[in-house]
Amino acid sequence: MAGYNVPRWLIWASAPVVAAVLLVALWSWGWLIPAAERSLSATLGRSVTIGRMQVAIGWTIRITGHDMTIGNPEGFAADPPFARAERMIVRIDAMASLRRFDVVIREVELLKPHIEAFALADGRDNYSFVVAPPAGETGPIVQPLLSGRVGLLRVLEGTVHVIDPRWAADFQLQVVTREEGTPTPSIVVRIDGTYAGEAITGGAIGGALLALQDTQRPWPLQLSLTSGATRISLHGTLRNPLELEGADLTLELSGPDMALLEPLTGVPIPGTPNYQVAGRLDYTAERFRFHEIVGRVGQTDLGGTLSVGTTGAKPDVVGELHSRRVDLADLGGFIGEEPGRTTTPGQTPEQRRETARNAAAARMLPDAPISLPKLNAADFRISYRADSVIGRNTPFDNLRVEMAIKDGVVTLQPMTLGVGRGQIAGTLVLTPADENQLSANADVQFQRLDLSRLMRVTAFEGAGTVNGRARLVGTGNSMAAILGQGDGAVTMAMSGGNLSALLVDLSGLRLANALLSSLGVPGRTPVQCFVGDFALVRGTLNLRTLILDTEDVLIGATGTVDLARERLNIRLRSESKGFTVGALPTSILVGGTFRNPSVAPELGEVLARGGIAGGLAALVAPLAAVLPTIQFGIGEDNRCEALVRRGAGATATPR
């Protein structure tokens, strides 16, 4: 049988067809996995692995990767990896890609993606993806995982585990794309775990993840978060979420203490009573701005604006705050006291117990240590004013303070407390002396203080105008320590006015008149002159001069006030200008502590003092030396000078 000869041209013509058939029959998309892994690893700077890959060709090209992982950076353990996904499906619109000469991805679907994001105590983390820039460019860049046009990113059963020992954080995020019941897909996130050592729970609903890149449509956001006892609510829209621009957001904050916001905001805040504030939040000129604030802190209402810049080495906080009514007890955290009162509404049982303990404590001066690291954690420029001051027996009418903190240096200038038609105004500068202590320099002036306001804190009454000045230089780690080691001086003066006769009579143990005064007869006694001059030396306040000259009695005082131990050692001496039934011509000793002072007559003192002339000379002698320094306190009134002249004349009068 003769053989059949196949034409050579037919063999060559059919070779491509046969090769194509063999290629289709033997082709495995797994052959592309090593190339894809190398490309992705080079892009991310991490090890990327793909378990299996499948490709379905059609008008829509479907690429499916199984068991995908992204590894950790160098210096971190390999297991667990940074990210893994059970499956990723990428659907590409072939015709649209050809028309646009670009890759048009209709949808990316991730099934059970999981991220392990953690940081180490030294600040290193495994979630930063900074890689080298392309040739000809400078600065680090972050490469996107997907290029081209992407329509929808769908996440199914996603989870994120975050660990950061610097913030005592260990929490889980559950992430899923929700499409039912919404005109457009949205991303839903649930959070549960711990942050800053507190339990943290909450959730957020936002627009589609890939819609974050769309700057033409507002991106909706609703967030509700509870961290310990702190509650945060944020809702509204962002026009350009990735740049935090075009914000139309409302932020609401509430909790027992604003100091608990520090781990959430990165800004140190002194302790406060319970609070509830709300306002508008936006981001402009690289600053977060919280404005149109309306709320309360304890019994103090609060309004104004706060902004925080985050581009520098540390936060830069600028604020203008205002209160119609302020309770000074609510500001106690700024000077190291427990803020609020036991009667402040909304306080926690623990806060009430702490306030009660402080009220019953042996010491009165604030002795809580000032945290220098917190002072240096942020820079502040805060302006605050209060139209009125509330609180039982408070002598102050209003408050204004300008506070700046720059590189740990605290400046209060000016700080002003209104008292009637006058004010207490001054400056205070706190400068870090070493890693544990601050140096304080204060200069305060008493300008036309209304005595009737000052007497509110006592059971007595009075009228007149007080002027003076106080200076302080000291070093310590608390307000009590600074005062307990400080040096300085206090000078006060009043010419004219009147005081409750009960106060004057009791100071001289004029028992009969004291009884009548307590019944309202007489009501007040005129004041001719009052001068007080005190020297502060290493925490001890020495009464160099204390003179009160009234219509019928002259009162003087000597002694010391130990600010370090909070103890009193004062002797009051009075000289009656006429005979008074019931008057005891003896000194009064004021001793004990600030919290529990004691008042008693010095019974061992010799009763005969030599009469009014000798007593007047002894009391007035120190006044002559200090009078020139307090002229600003008495103005043109010469009644204090007249007292000095009488004292000089008494010295020459024979007994």
C-alpha cells in the first residue's frame, strides 16, 4: 500500500493551531504566580505570596487569587504576617479598558481579609509602607496596591487586629461592606478591645472605601465611640476625605474628666469635673478646628473655638474660650487641686470621694506634682474669659487669662480677677528648672479692690478700697512646694472705709462691744488707715508691718506664717483710744494650721502696757519705714501719714 504524503505547506500552516491547542490544554495560570509575587514584593517592599491563581477570559476578565499574604518588614517575626486574605477577586472591564487605554477595574472583592497591625515600644511598626521613589524624584512615596480605575471595593468578613504598647492599645476591628438598604455601598466598622488601658467599643459607618477618592461628592461618616467612661460622637460629611477637607462634621464629647481625652487626642489636658461639649469640626490650613463650641464643664458653661496643628514636632493648640458663668472650683485641675465640688452635678462617686478627702485633708495648698513631660508635650496659646464668677462666698466678679505654653515654659500674662470696681492683675511665669522642678516668678497687683467683695468670704462686713502688690520667686514640683520654698513680698494698704465692728472688737477681745456688735449695735466702725507689709523668706511669711487704725482702736500684728508647714504664729495687739467696758488689754495669739487655726488670749502677758501713747509708738514705728513704698495704695489720702506723725509724737511724750 502506497504511503500518503502530507504537503509541507499544510504542516507549517497547521503548526500554530496545534501549538495553540496544546497551550490551552496544558496552560496553568499558576505559572504567572512567581512573576506576580516578585512584582508586588518589589512594589510594597515586603514579601508577597499567592497560593493559587485563576483567570477567566471574557468581556469581563476575572482574576482570582487564593491564600494571599503580605509579610512583615525586616526586624519583625514572620508569623503572623502583616496581612492575609482567603480570596481576592478582581473583575476588569475589557472593552472599557480598550476604549480608555487604561485598566478599568469594575470591582475588587476581598474575602476574610485580616490585618495584624502592631507597633513596638521603640516606635517601630509593621504597617508603614514607605518605599524608594522612582528615578528622578525625591522623597519617600507610598505605592498603591491597585492601579487604574477602580469601581467598587467589597470587603467580606474583614478583621483588623491593632496592638500598640505605647498607648496600651489592643483592639479588634470588624470591617464589612454593606449594600442592602442603601443607595450606594457603605463600609461598616465595629471596634472592641482596650485603648489607653480602658475598654473601647463603638462603630462607624462611612461611604464606600473607593469613594474616598471622589472629591466631587460628599463622603458620609457616622461614628460612635466609648472609651472607658468617655463618649465620642462624630457625624456629617467630608468633601475630600483623604485630605480631610470640606468637612461638615459635628463632634460631641462627654465624660467624667477631660484629662481622659489625652490618649485619644494626643493633647494633655488638666483634670476637670464631668463635661459635655459639642461643636463643628473641620480641617483647614493643616489645622483641626473645633469651633462653635457649646457645652459645660462641671457647673461652668463653655463656648468658643479650639484649633490643633499637627504638622510640627508636637501639637500646637490655639484657643479662644468664653464662659458666661464660671465656678472656680471647676478649674482646680489647673493648679493641682481636685476639680469640682462634692455638690457638682454629675460627678462620679469616686470624684465625690476624692473631693471630700481633699476638703478634709490636713493641707490646703495644692500639692499635686506638676508633670513636666506633659507641659512639654504640646504648645498652647489659650485666651479665656468669664463674665461672672459663681460660688458661695466668692469675692470675685469676673476672670480673664491669657495662657501660653512654649517648650515647657508656662506664661500667664495677663491674668485678671475682677473685684467690684477693681481687680487683681498680674503675671506668672513657670520655667523648667530641671527634669522634676519648675521655677516660678509672679508679680501681682491689687488695684482698687472692693473690700465689701473681699469680706464675702467671712462672716463680717466692710467697705473701702484696697491696693497693693505681691511678688514671688520660688522653685518646686507643685504649687505648695513653690510657695513653701519661695521668696518675695506682699504689701497692701487702705485709707478710709469701714469694717464690721464685730471684727474689730473681737480682734481686741472687747467682749462687751462684741456682744452688742453681734446684735447689730453698732454696725460698723470707720477705718482711718490699714497697712500690711509682709516679707516671704524661704517659705516663711514674716509680718513686718500690720496696722489697722479705726475710730476707737489701734490694732497691730507681728509673727510668721509658715507656708511649707501651713502653720500660723501671729500675735495681735490692740490699743483702745478710750475707756471701754469689757476690753481686755492683752494680746491675741493666732496659731494652729491653715485648716484648723486657733485663737486665744495671751493670758501671761503683763496687763499694764504703759497706756495709749506708748502702745501707739510701738505699733506705728514700723509703719514709717514702709509708708513710702505703699503710696500707690493710699493715693493722696494722708490719714496713714497722720498716724505716723502721731506715733512719732507719742515717742516723745513722757509716760
